[in-house]
Amino acid sequence: GNAFYGMDITKVEDKPKLLWKFKDDIHSGQSWGKPVIARVRLQDPDDSSRVITKWAALVPGGFAFNSENPNNLEGKALFMVDAATGELLWKIAYDPLNGAEDTANADTEIVEVNNDIPNQHLTRSDRFNFPLPSALTVVDKDNDGYMDTIYYGNTGGHLFKTDLSNPDMKEWTTYLLYKSEITTKGQSTIDNIVEGEQFTQITAPDKVFEVGDGIRGMTSYATGY
């Protein structure tokens, strides 16, 4: 399938109840990765001077056989939805029309995004033109119970980090941590890819430790081809 569901299982004597179904009309691919549930601080949309907190589900975009195809956007996103309602809180996604022109393709660290559309960060970065099927890793670097950073990768073998420490979503920043060369070294293979054959997938990053403003530790992940 290509959707995620929230269920109410709080009463063991009752049958589970469907709370919500989430599917993005543009960017949802096949549902492979397991969502991650964590608390997040957000700026109150009705009062920018207030900070609210929510339990959120971080949902990978999913899988599709459309790597480097700008006409098919399925899976090329990461979603944050309200864990209680399924409402979309935020997404970062590849969008060749509305996304920001991105200099990360030229070895720059920050992925440029267009955040003019509420709750969306859209990029034209070639590094984001791949599905994101795998689970991701959430880090609470100051141990206050709220997520500060997320790490995730896509089928191009690229590894990203998004800093969520500012409650204002417009200030959330995404970094390209590792750039795979599969798109250049294996171009002929990718051009001829067919369903059921080879592709690169990055697993959920593991063993991440952060202290203060900088990383004090390491992350590891695996790719397959």
C-alpha cells in the first residue's frame, strides 16, 4: 500500500479503532519504512510568540521505481504528521517546479528549500530526486524529551540531516551529510533499471550521539545495490 494508519488501542477490552489515514496525493510511495513517534516543539500558527508541543509521527515517503525521474515524485519526501489526528504538520520533498534551486548539487552543505507554502520545504536538489523508503533516526541532543535532529537517506545513497531545534519551521535546516556517487558511476545501470532488479537503498542511520551544538559521536548506515 501507499498509506499509513493511526489506531487507537488504549482499551484492551475493545477492538482497535481507526484514528486516521495518511496519504500524500503527490509524494506518497509504497509504504516500506516504519514511522518514528516523538515529541516536537512548534510555533503556534495562531500566535507566533507561543510555542506548542505535539506528539508527531515521522513518515518516510516510501518506495517507487522512479529514481532521477523529475516527472514522478512518489516517495521523494519525508513527512511529519500529528500522531493524534494524522494531519500533515510538515514535509520536505523534491519538487522540480516549486522547489528552490539548490547548490547542494555542487558540494554545498545546506539543501536550499522553498518554504513559501505553509508547512512545506520544497527543493529541486538532484540529491532529493530519489525515493525515501527506509526508516529514519531521531536524536534528542539535549535530553529534554523533544526531537532536535533527524537523519535519513534515500535510494540514491545520499544521507541527510534536518535540524528541528527551532520551533519555527521556516528555520528548520537540512544538510547533505554524505553524497553518493552512484548517480555518476552507475548511470548506465540506473538508466536501464527495471522493477525487480538492482537499486541502492540506504538503511536507517544508527548509533548517533549529539552533545551541545555539535556532533560528538558517529552515525552508521548501510546501502545495498
